[in-house]
Amino acid sequence: MRFQKQITAAQVMMIIANTTIGVSVLALPRIATEKVNTGGFFITFIGLVIAFIGCIIIAALGVRFPKKTFIEYSSALISKPISMAIGMLLIVYFILLEGFILREFGEVMNHSLLDKTPIFVTITSMIIVIAITSRNSITTFAHIQYYYFPFIVIPIFLMVLISFSKMEIVHLKPFLGNNANVSNYLRGVHSVIGLPFIQIGTFILTIIIPYTKSKKHTVIGSILGILVSGITILFAVGVTMAVFGAEEIKKSLWPMFVLARMIQFPAEMLERVDIVFIVVWIFSAFTTLLSGYVLIAYISGKVFGFNDHLPFTIILLPIVILVALYPDNIQQLYDYMEWVGKGGILLTFLYPLILLVLSLARKKRGDHH
Amino acid sequence: MKYMISLLFGLGLFVLTGCWDRDEIEDRSTILGLAIDIAEEQEGSSPNHPSGIDVPLSNLGMLKVTAQLAIPGKVPLKGGDSSGGEPADSVWVVEAVGHTIGDAMQNLQQHLAHKIFLGHLKIVILSEEVARKGIGPINEYLRRVPDVRRTAWIAVNGDDAASTMEASPKMERVPTLYLTKVFEESVKVGKFPEHNLGLFWVATSDKGRDGYLPYIRVEEGEHIKIEGMAYFSGDKMVGKTEPHQIAYFNGLTEQNPGGSTAYFPFKENQGILFQSIKRKANNELKMKNGEPKVDVTVRVEGEIREKSTNALKLDNPGTIESIEKTFNQILEKEFATLITETQEKGSDIFGIGEYVRGKFPDYWDKEVQTGEQWKEIYKNLEITVTGKSKILRTGLKAQ
């Protein structure tokens, strides 16, 4: 037996949900509303539907080759050299994303809690913890994600619930947005699906599929996972938009962060609960980054022909830190992030789609002997 | 070896405490309230720029910031410890002048040993002059500082804002806490719409809406009175309502719980004191000849608290009905007055523009687009108001 097939549908769901909900969600309402104002909610919805499709594509591929990893079956489908070249591209792409998310996390921390701590320290301590954690097996990785899941989803829903009373439905109208022409919509959707959280969230599935208990667990888990994260994100974006309105959202760097800071428990039971909600974003950054790191380490292991991913957990460390420290400031960071993210759609959506089409056309499967 | 390792861990305990951002509570100057005035004094020497040269000013001119600082150890904890001390003892009022708020805050810092901390800022008071000149530069500063919480209140003082910081009401040990209580309790009993800093910013940002702030006045150095609402057009204050108009504004914007009272004449020399319990407003938007038209129906439910004469008997359903009818007319008249006043000043504090934007996006995209354009349209907007009152009860007295 080559793999320990232990991961259940619930774990698949939680891995995907945790990975998808990341620090980028803090900026999501702003990015979604920038182009089409109040249509931001709808754009987020479209973005999540596309993420759902991307997830299904990868799940479908994985189900056809349940014992192989992504790099293995892609070389079986479109010759080894091409697969390796694209594998390299994927590694570079995910390293960039990982670095940028790490930097974004560092910026959030520095803007809110740790204004005197050098960003290098915030970033390095986080990534070292992640590198150490990623040296565990995939099963342990799944357990870690399982543990964090309630700490991420429950507080976000709590935030949504408490903010319900401050909502103004008129801020969500018109549903399609003012100035909503097709080109604005396309650009908006492009920006949203270019955000790193969706891409890592769907691609992490390629790593965990060989370890899931059965096909059924994979399919149910991935559908549920993207649904849970999709609903959470939609609710959070919807409430943020309804509370602030499109114009106000455009004025804040992280609208959802501002929302978290506005929270007051009913009857003023506790003052300053905002810290609790900031801590949530540390968890969600950790789970997203951990998934990203594991993903890069595993793909690298396969591309460079190693037996396992362990050497790469060390090699990647300085590279990711360097990428994270490269942008001079947050404006540049978002610029790079948009650029890389938008380009990456080709890799993370189109490439798996091509593979799936090829696999269907050539009737190649890896699931029966 | 074991010894070395335990030594290493022991050392680590001291070195790796993660205390980069450690802040002792005694070592910071916690600002509870800020008052912003147009400066009449000259700026002293500034740490931010060479003195005597032209430094760009915002449209407000030179500003004076007066801050109320909490004195550590003197501010009583919630509940307990009521031992002695005048209200003014627990705080310290400091002022500084600068070209912008940020500049003034840094000048203020020069007066203080400890680092300024805005995380507990409860209230910002603007003088009317500042509000009328435009509060964009102030919002700019407050939005950028991450410590400032949106649950703080912002208000306009009719005379000079600094006097609010020095007022020392006897009810609370900390004057600013009393001041925020004034607003929070007014919201709770329905006498003032909820409109803290966060909501004010949302209203100012919205294209089809304008912000309003409580308009206060300090009397005899210790009473703080809400004297109406200061309403804005864009980021400039353009007018103020009378105190009684707040109640009608609450009705038009469906603020609940109700709680405001109205004393109105019913027939000759017969006054009725009516207190609202619940308000409901229904906006109906229509397009007429390519122009939006708004019908507002406001329902007010309430009770009769007092009447001025014994000649009037409240034991007859017919009387109650005719009181309701009289009150409906008064409601409609007052609503119309309030709306006309804001229309003259181009200040859509009711957020009708937002409803237009939501309901007729095509019209909005073609004719309006910007907030300024909406203010022009709002000035000539056709708004009809219907008031419907309902008297639920008349108290324990039978007549």
C-alpha cells in the first residue's frame, strides 16, 4: 500500500474551507466593489461559482486517478516534459502567492496590533511555524485543519450575526451595481478570482485526493468544502457591503477588518471584542499559508523527483521570506498580487480543464487495474 | 549537555518574550475626547516643520486641538470606587495648535511625556465654524489612524468646542464618559437617531445621502444639551434643525424605539402631550416624466401623556380619533417643513438618494452619477408626506 488512505469527507471539507478563507478576504469587499459598486456582492458570487467549477474540475480529475498525484497523472496525460515545465511554473506561481499572502498577513498585523514589530519578525516567525508544521504527514495536516475549522468559521458567522442589526439593505441595491456594463463586470470577476485564496483553495485538493478514503469522500468533501467557504465568504462580504455601502468600502484598505472593529456585543457585555476577531484572521492566515506551503513542497517533491516533500520544507523557507519582503509597501504588494493572481488563472483553472478534457478524450483513467 | 539545554530554554524565556509592542498603561497618554476649533492663537514652535515658512494648510486654516486625557489611576473602574474627587480631577485638558489635525496632534505630543493613544477616544467635538468649512481633513486623519474606533461619537458644538472638554458634569467622574452617555441614552430612549462616527462616515460617503451630527451646547459650564441636528451637504455643515425637529426626523427615517414627545394644540387652549412608542416609515418611489417622485408614509404609534385642561375628556373614541386627525396634520406640516429646509440647503439627510440609486439604477447612471449632482436634483425633488398617528393608550386616568 502506497498511501495511507485516511482522510474523510469532513476533513476534505475543512481543509478546503480553511484554505479558502484567508487574509485576502479582508480586502475582498473593496476589490469586488471597485469596478461595479453595489454589484460587488454579485461579483463575489460569480467568483465563488467559478471557484466551485475549478474545484469540481480538480475533483473530477482526482477521481479518475485516485492513486496518483497531480504531477504524475499530468505527465501521463500530456507527456512528461510539458508536465514538468508546467509543474515548475506552478511552483514559481505558488511561491509568489505564498509570499504575497504572507506579506499581506504581516501588513494586517502591523497595521492593527504590532505597529512597532519589524515586519520581518512577524513574517519569519509565522513562516517558521508553518514550515515546521508542514513536515508532518498529510493525515496530520488534515487533523490540524480539522482542529482550526471551528475557530475560523464560528467567529466569522458571529461577526455577521452581530452586524445584522446595522445592515441597510439599500446598500446592496441595485443588485447588479451602478455602472454595470459587461467590461466592468469581466474586470471585476477577473480581479476576484485572481485573489490568491481561491487558487490555493482549489489546488490543495490535488495533494489530498490520493490520501482520501474513497472517491465518495473526495467528491462530497470538496463540494461541501467550497460550499461552506463560499457561503461564509458571501455572508461576510454581503454584510460588510450592507453595513458600509460601496462608497465607504472603497475608502478602507480592509473593509472586513473595519467591520470587525465596529463590533459591540449587545448590551455592552464586553468592550473591545475586536481583538478576538483580529485573532481569527491569524488562524485563517495560518491555515491558508500552511496549505499553500504544503502544496508547494509536495509539487516540488514530485517535480524534482524526490521521495517525499521534507527537503523542500527547508529549502522553500528563505525563498518565501524573500518574496514576502520584496514589495516595498502595501500598494506595491496589491499591485503585484493582482498581476500574478490574474495571470495564474491560466495555470489553476485552464490547465486542469485541459487535463480533464484530455483525460476524457483519451479515456485515460488510473482507477482500475 | 542537559544543563546547557535547560540554560538555553531559560534564557529564551527572557529573550523571546515577544514584547516588541509592549505598552504600559501608565506610559501612554490616553485621549478620551478631542475638540477641534479654528485656531485664533499662533502656533508655537513646531517639531514638524521649520517655523516661519509657508506650510500648506487644509481648507480649514490653522486648527486648535483640545484633548481630554485620562489620568492613570484616577479614572475609576466600572462600578466600584466612588471615593471622593471632583470630576475634573480624573482628566487633564491640554491644547495645541497646528496646520492640520495631525500636525496639531504632534504639537500636542510635545506637551506630553507619554505617547498619545487614541484607542479609547470616545468623542470628537467640532466647533460650528470647523463643521461649516468642511470636515474632510478631519475625517482624513481619523480614518487613517488605526486606533480610532468607529463607535466613538462625533458632535458639533455651537460655540467653542474646547469648552466641551472643560465642562465637568457632576454625574460621572469622567466628563467625556458623561458626554457619550448623553448621546447613547438619547438613542436608547428614542430621542436621537443612532449616528456615531462609523455611521456618520457611511452617510457622508454614500452618494445619495448626507450626514448629520448632534448639535450641542454647554450651559453654565456643566450642562450639556442637545440643541438639534447639524446637517451636512457633502462634508460641509449647511444648517441646523430645531431640537423638536429631531423627533420628526426620527419619524421620517424610522428610528426605533420611539420616545420623543410632542406637545401640540388641539382645538382652542387644549394642549396634548403625545409620546411616540413606535415609528414606521414607508418610502414609495415612482418615476414621473423621467423624474423620481417620493411618497413617504409615516406611521407613529404612541400614547397620550398629558392634557392641559380638564375641559377636554378623553373617554370617547370619537375624541381620540379627532386628536389623531389633528396630530396627523401637525405631523405632515412638520415633516414637510423639515424636508423643505433640508432641500433648500441641498442636504439629503434622509438618504432618499440611496433609495433612488437602488430602485432606478438606469436613471441614476444616466442622470445622477455623482453625489453633487444628486444634491442638485434633491433640491427640486417632489416629496409628499403622509402622517398617520395612532393613539394606543391614554394612561391610567379614565377621562
